[in-house]
Amino acid sequence: MSLVAPWGEDYRNSLARAVSLEISGLINLVFWAAAVLILRGTHHRLVRALRIAILLMIPFSWIVFYVEQLNPREGYFLWIAGMMLILFSTARSQESNLDGQNGAPANLTN
């Protein structure tokens, strides 16, 4: 709905309302693209860029809440937390120094 609504009559008068609603609607599409790339384990630079893009897109939903006089509920915060867990949980594990066979730490005496 948030991808189509900005193109309607209600949003033609306010570019800020239309852009913020459109960007907040795109968060899910960008998130799914990033999640697929994370699962495939490819395009690490693109995944990093998508992580940053998602972080920059989240405040646009706050603008929508303010303009439309809506109050975010528990679902919104769980949605954001879930996205952050998926996007950044693999970033930490990729940075650690694992030997790749059984997940045991590599020889730390070197």
C-alpha cells in the first residue's frame, strides 16, 4: 500500500509526504534483497551498502508516523529489531577468526 499510495491524489500536494511514504515502503524490498544475498553468501559489498541504506531509510517511517499522526506500536519495534538481527548477525560472525571447519576458534597462539 505504501508503494502505491504516494502516486494517488492525496499525496500530490506534498512531496515530503509522498517521498517519505514511498521510501518507508521500499524498506521491505531492500531488506529482502539483502537477506537473500546474505543467505547466498555473495556480494558482500552490496550487502554492506544495503545495510546502510536500510538504516538510512528507517527515519522516513518516523516522518510518516508524524505526518499521518500515527503512533508506532510493538509490531513496529519488533519489525525493526528483527531486521537488524538478520542484517547484522552475520556481519559479526564473518569478522571473527574461525577456522571454517567446525566453528572452533582458530589457533590463537600464532
